[in-house]
Amino acid sequence: MALKMVKGSIDRIFDKNLQDLVRGVRSHREDEAKYISSCIDEIKQELKQDNIAVKANAVCKLTYLQMLGYDISWAAFNIVEVMSSSKFTYKRIGYLAASQCFHDGTDVIMLTTNQIRKDLSSPNQYDTGVALTGLSCFVTPDLARDLANDIMTLMSHTKPYIRKKAVLIMYKVFLKYPESLRPAFPRLKEKLDDPDPGVQSAAVNVICELARRNPRNYLSLAPLFFKLMTSSTNNWVLIKIIKLFGALTPLEPRLGKKLIEPLTNLIHSTSAMSLLYECVNTVIADCCVCVKTDTCPRPPQLCVQKLRILIEDSDQNLKYLGLLAMSKILKTHPKSVQSHKDLVLQCLDDKDESIRLRALDLLYGMVSKKNLMEIVKKLMVHVDKAEGTTYRDELLTKIIDICSQSNYQYITNFEWYISILVELTRLEGTRHGHLIASQMLDVAVRVKAIRGFAVVQMATLLDNTTLLAGSGQHKSICEVLYAAAWICGEFSEHLEDPVHTLEAMLRPKVATLPGHIQAIYIQNAAKLFAAVLNGQQGTPDCQTMQESSQLLIDRLPLFVQSADLEVQERASCILQLVKFIQKLQHKEVEVGEEVTALFAGELNPVAPKAQKKVPVPDGLDLDAWINEPPSESESEDEKPVAVFAEEELRHARPHHTEVDEKELARRREARKQEQANNPFYIKASPTSQKDSTGVEHIPVVQIDLSVPLKVPGMSTSDKYLKLEEERRQRERKERGKKEKKKKKKREKRSGMGRRHDSGPESEEDIAPAHMVDIVTEEMPENALSSDDDEKDPNDPYRALDVDLDKPLADSEKLPVRAHRPTNILKSPADDGEVQEVPKEPKKKSKKEKRDKEEERKVRLLWLRCPNGEIQCTCTKSSKHKKKKQKKDKEKEEKKRKKQHGHSGDREGEESVQNGTLEEEPLPVCDIQGNLQNGSQVVVSIIFENKSTSFLKSMEFNVLDSLNSKLQRPEGSGPHDGLTVPFQLPPGVSNEARFIFSVQSIVMPQRLKGTLTFIVKADDSSTHEKLDFKLHFTCSSYLITTPCYSDTFAKLLESADLKGTSVRLQEVSLPFHHLLAKICFHHHFSVVERIDSCASLYSRSIQGHHVCLLVKYAHQTVTIDAKCDESSLLGNVLEEIKKTFSQS
Amino acid sequence: MIKAILIFNNHGKPRLIRFYQYFAEDMQQQIIRETFHLVSKRDDNVCNFLEGGSLIGGSDYKLIYRHYATLYFVFCVDSSESELGILDLIQVFVETLDKCFENVCELDLIFHMDKVHYILQEVVMGGMVLETNMNEIVAQVELQNRMEKSEFVFISRM
């Protein structure tokens, strides 16, 4: 009942809560998008209200919309507002929304640091818990650094609920801020012994995650974990530990032996299948390791038997896991798995795709020369059945993987393999056309003996272009034509009817293929043409030659008009060539040889790593500059033009003058040398091994090549399977008959130098149908043999690879950060010249502190009055350009004061000056109103680099308030920072200006901002940031405007102005100083002065008049003021008061 | 580590999504669609593990899911998690929901997405398993709900 009442009152407060929104979305199925956009408009209105309950409700609804796929990052600031509510209910909503949509790129995250720190130290454990949960989802490197110490403290919190969360989140902190790992690790280790099982489990969890990435560093913890394993009863913890041991045993074989016993105990005692499975898994890992070191206590056969039982289980999950574990054994004990081939093949027929995929993985390791064809045949059947699924694509890649593994080790008959590939091209809608194509190319190039067969097959494929290009939306399969065209062209000597193929390659339909394939078609048509010419050489009948030239001349113009540049270029080039040849033909000149010479030489495959393996010659430093780069700085005074030009000349001179004959000869020699060493330079005599394996040595299998590809029923590869079986039988018989001959044959075989390793012993006697020479990929001479290029430098876990056993050094402490220096501006007792935003952690060893300071010591300098406020001046001395360096500043001030002092005498002159002021931009410093625009303020900031490092990529950003906004260039987002248009070498300062638009000027305000920049040291660069505050005083909105005494009098008489007064005690300044001070700091001009009485005037950027009457007597100053905006006046007077109370 | 937790119904409508790695909203929706596509075409009597969700990624990751009446609970995890362990965890999570909502059904999840999130937060935190003991989870959730209620009473009296 009470709850209902509560609910009712809540409903009244909110226009629409989450439930209403959900209901609304459900009832607007037809126009959901429209309904939601209207809801978002409502939410925007709600977010504008001050009531935090309304805001929280709106944010809650946004979280729901985020789930539906709507971007809610625009409300990030409101989410932060809700997060900082003091009510748990709202805080929780805020943190939930933040955890759903904040990420590293969310800029308001930097505003949350203090709020999160406050929540972490909240007396209410659920405030802390909610903050930890939220933080775990959006922790950034900055947050991690700033909060690491707070979280570490929480690891020893009295409440286990907080402890376990704090322990768990440390992993995220480590990832984002790796420096924290070593200082925090001892305490993390302590938590393994925590009395609360939840905390213990969390600690195990974190350490296991860490150890998984860098197991070596955690070997020393093995005894501790061993103890835990035997004592813990929490299955979840046990699973984690056992998994951890699985990662550790490969590094320490002795551990494996020790583990076997407790693991087998667990296997027998536990009833939890999950634990049992992990135990078996780790035992397998142990055995695998043991075998490597030949100390295995028992054969892995036992494990395999266990797994077989799992696989045969009716529970699909166990079947899956059994296969998964089996594949682990496969890596080290392929033979013991091979005996279960029947089981694996059976799993291929399973209705469950996951299980089929696992079985496929296993197959990869199970093939041998003996069973390859059989297995692939089975897979082909599956391919036919699995039409239109991703599983089919998976099958296709697996077939190719299996066949091509270890350099085609298991393929005994390449004709069979080519026909398999050709069959695969008939699959519609496959994504792997490219893969098939590259296989075709690879086989045709590297297996010389197969070229003849391959070419004939490819020619047939080309003939079927229309079929290929027409079928399916997936264009991928036509990649095969790329390979086909290239093979036919390159090995055209094997073609039976080159003229026919040439015709096929130039059909108009070809123009519908993708550009790169067309280009290959044209290039290879030219090769074919050369082959035709060459073939007809010497025959009296030159009709074929003329026909084919005519064919090219007729067909090529179509391609000359192609939209693809490559096609166009090649086509027009070849067209001209053919026209020229035709001319020669008419003169009956023999051109065949010349044309063939265009395509002479053999192309060999180059290993993918060849480029990397080219050794760097002695004395060549690839990192050294050839020409020193010009200084990166953009400011002119740092880049003297003279030096740059001089350098240019020095380099340029030898280029033009001293190239004499000798030099030329030397260079030519060097170039030849270079070409000889260049693996990519195609030489006249290829270095590849030319085997003399003649075609006559190959036991030729009888094949009817005219079999069309699309015969219904029996597919071509099946035929090979049968043939192969017959052949093997025949061979077996022959072997029995003539042993002597076989011996001879073997000798011969070894003499021919087969390159690939023969399979296992038992397969030795299966002779391949083709004596193949698999051409290896070319490598540069004296290639480096190192294989250390596999490590990924961007691996985020690499940073966590640190030695954890080394004792902590003094410097290794987590940064303890002071609160942001909000008090700097509040207690303006400091000298006010330089504002440095201190950011240094307090507790630090001296040495590190110094280091850090050096890094961070970028100071934001701005000119400030002695009272500590950011000063706003509107100088009338617009003529001189000022340098706002620190040392110049005092002089500058004096100058101005002087001028103000005299201003009373020069009213007329000044007003004229003022007129010109409005047109030309003022030389501004600090915060200053913009005369041209009543709502703009210009802020000038001097950046001085006090460190010894180079600073670059500075970005200035201010968090806009409702009232004041940083003006950003068009197109950038509302939270984007502005790039500071210069870089700072050490010790240099420079000034940048930023424009703010201001709506209301009656109140002073402070804006928070950050400056981010990159500190570039010799060997490293770090990204740093400085927080600062900008203080917009009301005085900064005033513009010194002169006023005539009669106008002033009229103003005072008018009823619009409201008056107020202020009394200042104990002012010991002479009266003219006092006036100068008011004029200087608060932008007034003196209208009239009579003895110790003066009237002053100023105007705000929005046109408010401010009139002062200052009286001075007995060290007391009375200021009577009038203004048409009372709050503005009040604030200005407050500021004047401050100015004098400090002096 | 758990990379993502998705709950959607038999028609692929998301009921709760929780990514522990950042993806933009459109990418998230694409992942949900793809995952639904993969999971929904599987029979109920096949295994609960699935590989090859291309979007969320990498060979190290797999989907572990359970299907309850109208809802799919899908966890995307890497190889450091035990497959059967995660299956148990899903069961724990669902039983917790059942306790907290008293005979949970899809409608509870539809209208109280926030509450489901709060419960999940007590089970998994930042992609790591926080608590597997159901009584502990329920106790913490209830304590927090009580706190919320006391605040609401306070607010409504104002």
C-alpha cells in the first residue's frame, strides 16, 4: 500500500518514466522511430530542468534507448550530473548510464575524477560499490593513474563486498596503467589468503588473468596456488587455478609431475562436470609437456581414451569439449588421435555446426597421403549439402588448408587437386574466390609437371566465362578467372588451341568483369598472341597469324574505352603494338621471336617475408636522416630562414656540378650490383632450380581431357579417386613382381632430389602419381634466418610483463594526488604573476618528484593583477604591439598606468582614438571584451615551457557552461578541444588567443579547462594534461570608455540607474594612485576630478553604464555607484573592494 | 574475461546488452543481429557453444548461450573462462533473476531493464566474474533495493 502511494507520487512528478517509455515503444510498433524521436525531445527538455529526480529519470530512459541502438553520448554531461547526485538511487542510474556509453574517447570522463574519488571514500558501502562497478567499465588511463591509490586502499576495506570489487577492478587498472602493477601486487597476493571466499576468488581471478598473458612472471606463485588447490572447495576458484596451472606447466615440467596426483584425486572426487573437464584438460597439457621432455609418467593414450568417452556421450556439450581437448593433444601426439579418425569423421555428420567445425579442425591434423583423397571426397559431399551457409565457406577453406598444408605434403596427385579446385569454382555465392584463385596460381607456378594439365583446365574455365560472371551476386568467384587467364597466358605453350582461347579471352562479355581481372585478360591475350605468332613461325600459311592480329584489332577498342585506367592503358598499348605487327606481317617480316621476347623469362614465387629478410648492408643506418628535417616549430623566430636555406644549398650543390664521367661509370656499376642483389629484379637468367625432370619420367595417367566440366552425376575428382586406387593396386602388384626394378626406381627417385619430406614411414611406399618438383619460394641471398618478427608491439598485455619478484624500489609508489587546486583562486595571496596549476603527487621520493616535475612543468601563464584575479584590460594604446613575456610585463603595466593618469587631460583625443578602436582588432591580453561583438570575450594565454623537453600537439579545451562557451571552428563538436597553433621547445613561451561567447555578464564565473599536450623526450613521448581554471570577473566585461562630464551628469539624473555604495577603510594610497588602480584593474575612465573627489565612468560590452563617485577622506574611501544593472554593479564593487583589501 | 553479455528474445529483440569493451551503438546492434542469427537457427538439443561470431571477435572468443522459453542469454567469452563454468553461471544468473522478480518472465526484463542491470552488476563486474553464490547476490541486491526504497519514501514526503 505504502509502495503504491510512493509510486503514485513518483508518477505525478515525472511526465513519463521508464515503464511508460517501454509501453509507448511497444504500442508504436509501426512508427517506432518517430515515437522515439519525440521521446528524445521530451528527454532533452527534462534534462534542462534543475530537478535532479527529473534528470535521473531522463537518463534512465536514455539508457533504455541506448540498448535499442540510439546514440546517447550527447547527454554525457547530464549523466555526470546524475552520477554526482547525493542520492544512491540517482547515483546508481547515473553510473549505469555511464558504464553503458562512456569510453576512452568520452571527454567528460576527465571531469569525473574527483566525483569518483569522493564516492570511493563514501561511508556508504553501496555508493562505493556502484562507483567501482561503473569505473570498471569506463576506466581510462588517466582515471587509472589518478585513482589507483584510492582503489588500492579499498582492497583492505572492512567490508568484503568492497574488497572483492576493489580487487577485481585492479586488473582493469593494471591494463590501463601498467606502472601500478608492481606496487599493487604484494597486496593483491595478500588477498589470496583473505578470510572471505568472494575476495579470495576475485584475487585468484585477477592473478589468473594476468598470468595467462605472461605466465613466466607468476611461476613463483605456484606453491601458493598448489596449496589453494588442495584446500579450496570453491569450484569456481578451483577451475581458475587449474586453468592457470595449464598455462604454467609448459614453463616448468617438474610442476606437471607434481600436479598429476592431486588432479586425478579431483577427477575421482568431484561431481561437477566443469571441474572434471578442466582437470582432464590440464592433465593433457601436462602429458604434452612431459612427452616433450621424455619424462612422461604415462602415455597420453589414456587421456585420449577418456576423451573418446566424452565425445561419444549423448550430451552435445561434452562432445564438443571432448573434440576441443582432442585438438590440443593433436598438436603433440598426432598419431594417437589419428586412430580415432572414424569418430571424427562421424562427427562431421553431426547436425550441430559447432561440433562439425571442431571435427574439421581435427581433420586438419589427421590427413595422410593415404587418406587425403578419401577425406576430401567426404568434405566435398558436405560442401554440396551445405549450400548457402557460412559453414560451406568454412568447409571450402578447410579443404584448401588441408590440401596445401606443409607445402602440399600429402598430395600425391596434383591433377586431382586441380580438379578439386575447379569443382570448387562451381560453388555459388562463396566468399573465397580469391583463395581458390591463389591456390590455382600457386600450384601451376610451383608444380611444373602439372602445368600442361592446369592450362587445359583453365582454358575450359575461360570458355565458360558467361557462366561464371553471370551466376550469383557475389562477384568473389570471378577472381578465379584472374588465375585462369594468367595461367593460360603464362604457360601458353601447353595450350592445344591457343587461337580459340585467345578468342575466349576477348569476348565482349569480359568487359563486365572487375577492372583488375580485365587488365590481366588483356595482358595475357598479348602473351597468347605472341605464342600464336611463334607457333605459326615457319609455316607457309600465315592466315592464322593474320586472323589473330585482326581479332585483337577488332576486339581491343572496346577495352580502350574502359572506365578502368589500368585496362585502358594496357589495351591501348597492346592495340598499337598489334597494329604495328600487322603492318610488318603485310610486309611478310617474321616477327614471332621479337614478340615472344617481350614476355621472356620465368616468373618465380617470392616468399612473403623476402623483403624483411634482406640483410641491411654494413654501414647503412636506416634510421639516420638523409636530410635533416626542418625544425617542426611553426613560430618564425625559431626557424631562422638563413640556416634553412644554407642547408639546402649545401646538399644541392654536389648534385648538379660534380657528375663527371667517372662518377657515372661508378654509379652504373653500383646499380648493376644492386640489381644483382635485388630479389625483385627479374634477371635474364632466373636463379630458380631448373630440374631436368623431363616429362617422360612421369608415369602418365590416362585422362580424357575433353570431359566437360559440367557433367551431371560423377564429378571429375571422383574419377581420380578411382584411378588412384587402381594405380596403387597396380603398383602394389608390380612391386611384388619385380623387386629389383623397384629398387632401381628408388635410386632414381632419390637422384632426382625431391624436395618435400616424405610422410610417416608407413606411407613411404605410396608413390606419388606425378614426380613433382615443388618450386620453393625465392628468398634473397644471405637472408637472415631469424624468426623473431612475430611479436606484436601493440599487444596491450606486453606492458604488464614485469618482474613481480623483484623488491619494490622507493620510486615505485602509486601516485597520491592532491585535490585539484581550487583554492588557488580563492586565496589570492600569492604574487599573482604566474599561475601554476600544481599537479604533482605529494608523496613521492625526491628523485622521482624532480623527474616528474621536469616532465610536467608546463605552465600556463597569464598576466594577472596583484589581487590574484585574471586581469582584463582594454588598453587604448593600440599602436604598439606588445610582447607578453613575463619580464616585459611590468614595464607594460607602468606604461598603461601613466596613460590612465593623464587621461583626464586628453579626453578629446581619446574619444577619437576610441572611434578607430572599433574597427581594428585590439592588441588584447588576458580576458577582454570584444568591442565588435557584445557577447564575446577574448582570452589571451601565454604558454611557457619550463621543462627541458619539447612540447607539442597542445590542445586547449574548456568545459562550457550554460553561460560561456568557447568558440570552436565550424564542424567541430561541442566538446572538442582547440589545437594551440604552435609547439614549444624548452624554455620558450608563446601566446594564443581564444574567443568565448558569453550570454549574461552580470555575474562573474569560473570555467574549468584542460590543456593536453605531448612531452617529447629523446627516447619517449608521453601524453600529459594540465587542469586550470579561467576566472571571468565582471570587471573583465567592462570596457574603458571615456565620457564627457555633461553626458555623465545627464546619466546620473536619469531614473534608469540604480545606486548603491561601498566604503573602504584604511586605504593608505595617495588618491591619484587609487584612481589609477581602479581605472587599470576595472577599466574605468576618469570623467572629472576635484580635489579628493572624482567621478568615473565605464561601459560594459553589452552597453550597461557604470558610474562611480569616489570620495577620499582620512584613509577612508566612499564609492557611490550607479548602474542600470544592479547585480553587475554589485559584483564590480565587490571586485574593487577586493583589489584594495589585498593591496 | 567476458567480453559481452546479451539477452534477447526469440525474435532478436534486445532485452539487455552489456558490453565490456567499447563498441559504437550501430556496431552493437550489428553484433546483436549477427549473434541472434547464429544462435536462433540452432536446435535446442545441440551444444551450447558457438564459434565464429565474426564481429565480436577473434578465434580466442566463443559464444556460450542458454535458451530459456522466450529468451536467449548469450555470453561472449575468451579462452580463460571455463565453458561449463560459464554455463553454470548463466544458470545462477537466471535463478537469481527468478528469485528477485518472483517467477521471472520476459515482461519483467522488458519493463525493468535497469533492475536486471543492477542484478547483473552483482554477478559480473567489468567482464570478470564477481560472485557465483546466489544467496550472496540476492542479499546484496535486496539491501540496495531497500536503500533505494528508504530514499523514495523520504523524497515523497518532501
